[in-house]
Amino acid sequence: MAEAQTTVTNEVASRPAAHEDAGDAGYSKKLKPRHMSMIAIGGAIGTGLFLGAGGRLAESGPSLALAYALCGVFAVLVVRALGELVVHRPSSGAFVSYAREFLGEKGAYTAGWLYFLNWAVTGIADITAAATYAHFWSAFTSVPQWALALIALCVVLAANLVSVRYFGEMEFWFAIVKVAALVVFMAVAVFLVATRHPIDGHTPGLSTIADNGGLFPSGVLPMMLVMQGVVFAYAGLELSGIAAGETENARKVVPKALNSIIWRIGVFYVGSVVLLSLLLPHTAYSAGESPFVTVFAKLGVPGAAGIMNLVVLTAALSSLNSGLYSTGRILRSMAMAGSAPKFTARMNRGQVPYGGILLTASFGVLGVVMNFFIPKDSFEVVLNFASFCILATWAMIMVCSLLFWRRCRQGLADRPAYRLPGAPYTQIVTLLFLLAVLVLVAADGGVGTMTALAMPIVAAALVGGWFLTRRRVAAIAAARGAGAAGGAADGSGTGSVAGGGIPGPRR
């Protein structure tokens, strides 16, 4: 009996200690299940659908619904992979913390800064969209676009710096507004299609698609080329993983929130695009106006277009709110490891990492400048750049998931009940899909190609940044390792073995 117990103890002790992220300390646990559910919705419904769908419909036609469905499948796989890692170990550092666990500090550094760039430029897109929406009303027509962008940035920044509860409440109500608006739109659209009520001289129904070039009015290639914009529309699905570090009982709450994303993607994204295609010809939509506003404006319902415009404005502010929240947590996780500036680790009395939030907001100021010089092209330029960073972020999540699966196969960790189905094939297929989208973006001959040509500059900046920070990263890691070793020597070690509950050294 004693021999058997010794064998079990040795087997468990041979497993790596559960990774501990110093950046997880100091947060409050004030996000409730209702917040988590709505954060998941807020991540799934944003500017990419409410504004970006207009231009993509005009470009690719009704086939956009197929693009949303295809990208939605892989978005769900990414979310499931992240959810499995969250259940394995909830962390406010999310995939950056998991990259540190499975790929080391270089992996965490790369994942963190690419994610920061993603939300930094997405924030520019959000304030640009907010300013564009505001110009819909005559009261703001004479106000410069850059000024409206600056106002949007200041309002959301102020709310985000107070406490995580304010972020949660703001995102909760933002999400309710977005969902309610989409439900109303879809109900009205279904009624119009069923009754064949004419809109702007067009009779809704399948004939709207058939009489205007069919499913692929410009061929299959345009549908493939808009993939990067569709991927951008799904950006933000990972927010639930980041918010897990500030949620009580995250292992139970997060899977429920993530599971609901599956039907939301099918109903809200694919369903909305199908209905938009049935209501009006794809040529009726444009990149400069939300397609939902277009429908209600042509329908002639008094005030309906203005109300829908207010909703899409809310979506833009919600996305900006989420970006400031998530990058603040990611940067703090990196700063505690030495790969981000020290000030981004600072927290205020509300237990908010204000340093990282302010750094992201400073990029929003760049967006204000862009809206001053190129107000018409700001959204498309930053959308393409953000899409590259999103592809890299999703790829990093799948790589971490693949390495976690391999560790479990080696008996070094236990897979939770909530897991990515079909591993490791689903990770590999998703990575191949992301690579294919990257190639399509780079080959579009327009803004995407220009963005692809700029990526070597980003890569060079990342390499240069690593050489500047690696000594500090190594020093912090060595100090933490020495402290853990000292704790183990005097019996005060607190590291716990994954799945074993046996005290052990931190790694």
C-alpha cells in the first residue's frame, strides 16, 4: 500500500507545476454571470457586422452569408479551444498567459503585442465608425469627423478607468441594445419577406437575389477576398477568456457563456446577411452606411433609421470599451513578466490596470489624426491591419491548444470536460484556414496588399523590442524562480501541481 502511494505521488510530482501568472494578482472578482453572458454577446456582435457588412455586401453580394458561415465555424473552434484553456486555468492574461505556459516568454511577448496592435487599430476603426454614425444626424453634420472621434474616445476611456464593474455594466447594456435591435430588425425583415411588402420599388424575396446576379453576382473571388473583413467582424470573441480572471467560479460561468456563441453566430450574423440580401439588391448597400440603416431609411418608417443608427453607434462604443478593457489586462500580464513597459502594470484604487488602458487610448489619438487627414479611408485601412493581427491571435490560441492537447496525451496534464472537439485535427485545419485567409488578404491587390507589405516592418519592430526587453524578462524570471526555490526549501512553497493538488515549485 505504501509502495503504491509512493508511485502515485512520484507520478503526480513529475508533472509540471501549474503555471502561475503574476499579472492575475490584484483584480477584483466583480463580474457576474449576466455580465459574462453579455460580454460574450458584445464580442460576437460589433462594428464589423453593423458597419462593415454594408461595403462587403456591395462587393460580394449575397454570397457574403456563406463567408460569414464559413468563418463562423472556425471562430467557434477558436472559442472552444480558448474555453478549454480557460477551464484548465482561468487568467486575465488569457492566451498571452497560455502562450507563456506552452511557448515561453517569446511566445507570450509575440502574442501580447500582436493582440495589443489588433485592439489599438480596432479602436481607431471604432472611433472612426462612431464619428461616421454621428454624421447621420444633421445636428452633427457640421462637426468635424476628428472632433467626434475624440469625443467618443474620451467618453469610453473615462468610464473604463473607474472599475471593472462599470465596464461590465456598460457592456451589459450595450449588448442588450445590440441584441434587441437585431431581434427587431430580423422580425421586421421576416414580416416584409413573408408579406412581400415593397421596399424602394423592390419586392423582398428570393427574386431580389435571382434578378440581381444571383448568389455570386461578381463571381466567387470577391467572396473569398472579403474574408479578412469577415474575420474582423468576429474579433472580440476572446473577451470572455480575458474576463475570466475577474469572474467568480470562472470554470463554470465561462463555458456557459461561450456555448451560447454558437447559435448567436448562426442567427445574428448569417441570418442578418441573408435577410439583408432578400430585402434589397446588394447594389443598394454601401461602405459608408450601415446596411441596417439603409433598409429602414428606404422603408420610410419615421425615425426608424435614426434609432438604428443610434444602435450601431452603441456597437462601435461597445467595441472600443472592450478593446480598452482587454488590452489593459493583457499588457499588465506582460509587464509583470517584463515584456511590456513598467507603467502598464499599475493599478488604481478601483483595481483597474490604468497604465495599459491609457497606452491603448493613446493609439486612439492616432485615429483622431487619421480622421483629420483621411476621413474617408480610415476605416478600411485599419480594418485590414487589424485583420492581420486577429489572424495571428487566433493562430496563437490554436497553437497553445495543440500544445496543451499534446501535453495531456503525454500524461502531463488532464483535459477538462469542456474541450475542443476533434483535436488535434480541428486545430490543424483551423491553422490552415487562417493561413489561407492571410494569403487572400495579401493578394487582393489593394489595401490588403499594402498592409501585407507593411507587416515585415511590424515583425522587425517585434524582434527589436524583444532584444530590448529580454534581459529584463530573464531577470524577472530568474528572481521569481529563486523565490519559488527558496519557498520550496523552507516548506513554504505555494505552487500546485496541475491536477494533483501537491505543493511544488513554480515554473
